[in-house]
Amino acid sequence: AGASAPSQRRAMYLVLAASVAAGVLALVPKARVEVKHHIARLAMLLSGWTFRSESSLCKNMPDDRHKLPLKYVAFGEPHTSMKDFLVMLCFLWFAKVDHVRFMVTKKHFYPVMGSILTLLGAVKVDPSRSGNITQQMVDYVANCKGRCVLLIPPSGTRRKTEYWRSGFYYIALGAKVPVLPAFLDAAKKEFGFSDPVVLTGDMKADMDKFRAVYKDKRGFYPEDESACKLKAEEESK
């Protein structure tokens, strides 16, 4: 059983309003991280959600955030609801994770909206360019100066699917950066993350580490949880 509908709505409206305010505060870099952290703590207080670390590297967040890698791919699962975005946003703000980036196709960067997306951390990708989007993001992460956190939802949809999308795997492998598996557990009203996973190229062994993280985590709608596996795992047998 998850949170009651009224409490979920209150938290959702609060974080949505806070995201607009945070967009404005992004113009003041020194203030935005602390302000977003306190907004997240208020949202957690009102909604009853708590943070739990399963990482041996970072037990106390946000104090241990400097122990995270300089660059990494991150995702949050299980993804079964639009509310997952709010939980992930709350996690990032609470943990004071900055320099977050996410992919948006070029067609969405029209006047005004493009500026807002850029302010929020969107990276423009062009499907029509030579080379695929995966290679575009490998190049982006590899060439990024300083900290870079690239968010990629591997399930790709809120509906149940047989496989995760493999883009996150090939981007992290190609850019030589680890993957940070963040999680939410709607049944316990907890969110957090586990240790960063350094990919080896042995897809099954790497995915086994993610399966160990998510085996006991339940989304808002468990019946819609996608299987934690890649199609290429079976093709390589």
C-alpha cells in the first residue's frame, strides 16, 4: 500500500510549484542547491517519504555527495507512474545532486520552451544527425568538463515491458562512466540509491547487479513494472 491519494497530490503540487521557483533560482547558482534541498525536505515532511541509502560509499546524504563519481549515468526505477518524476526530483534535490542533464529531442527546443529546457538541464539531441543518439551522448559525457549526471530512464515507459532499453548501458560503457541505480519503493515510501556500478562489458553480470538492487522495490503500480533485463542478454547466449 502506497501513500493516500490526497497526500500524493499535495506532494505533487508542492514539488511542481517548487520546480518553477527552482528554475528562477537557477539564475543564482550559489543559492539554488540549498534552496532545493530545503524544498525537498519540506515535501518529504508533508508526504511522509524518507531517504534510505543502500550505498557503502555514501551512507549520509547530502554530506557524502562529494564521494560520488565526477561523471555518471543515473536512473530511477521502478518507473510505473508520472509521480516517479517527482520522487526522483525530490531525491536529487535532497541529496544536493547538481549538474543533472537529460536528453530531449531537437524538435522540442522551440522558442521559450527551449530556453526553459536548457535551464532545467536538457541536452538537445538530433536524431537526423549522422551517428545515432547513443553516440551523441557518449561524446557529450566524455567531453563534458567537470561534473555531469546524465539521467536516462531504462524502462522508457510507465507500462510493463519485457525488456529495458539498452541505451543507458551503451552510453555509460562508451563514455567509460559508472551507473548509479537510484530507486523508489512506494510500498515503504522510501527513495534512495545503491553503489555505482562500473560496467565491465559482461552484460549479464552487470545486469545481475541492477537486478539485485530492484528485486525488492515496488513502484506505485507493481503490475506495470518492466522486467529488469536487456534483450541483448538473451541474444548473446
